[in-house]
Amino acid sequence: MNNIGKVLGFIFIMWMIQGILSYFQIKHFRERIRQLKKKGKILIGQQKGRFAAGSIVILVVDDKNNIIDAEEMNGFTVFNKFKKKNHIIGKNVEDAESIIANVRGKQSIKAIRKALEGVS
């Protein structure tokens, strides 16, 4: 096997591994949504990044639009998991500025704003 074949084989194997890991990340995402739906209404915001880490934010709100749970998955790779955002919990979704006041990262702020657009 020549060098080009080895390189193409390596690229194909890495592509397959990435596909498998993406499957497990999507499975984890769906499981988190299923678990969080039991607590209240779900708001999801996503901001993709080309040259910056992307962000997915899940907010759980009660019937008074207070955030009772918040999680974010942020990063470049398929190894990222959702992490609690305790500084957002307890705030009302109608006060967007107080929610994003302590949030770091443009992608995170954009994802939160997109999630808040889903409030009705």
C-alpha cells in the first residue's frame, strides 16, 4: 500500500470514529432533553461556531417563566457534555439582560438569546 492509500485509510477511519462519537453525543443530548422535560417547559438555543466553539443552551422554565434549570454544552469536539449553569437558575426569562450579565463568551450569549426567543 502506498503512502496515499495509508493517508486515505487513516482519514476514513478517523471519519468513522467521529461519526460514532457524534452518535453518542446526540444520544446524550436527547436523553438530557427527555430528563429536563419532566421539570418544565424547555427552551433551546444553539449558536454554531466556525472558528469559535459552538454552544447549545437548554433552559427549563416553570409556569411563571422562572428558570428552574439551565445547562450548556460548549466546545469544538464530540467529547463535550452538558454542564449546569447555576448562575442562570432562579432568573425570570423576561429579564434577558440579568440572565446574560454573568455569561462569558459570545457564542454562549447568542445561544441564550436564541433560547429566550422561544418564550411565549
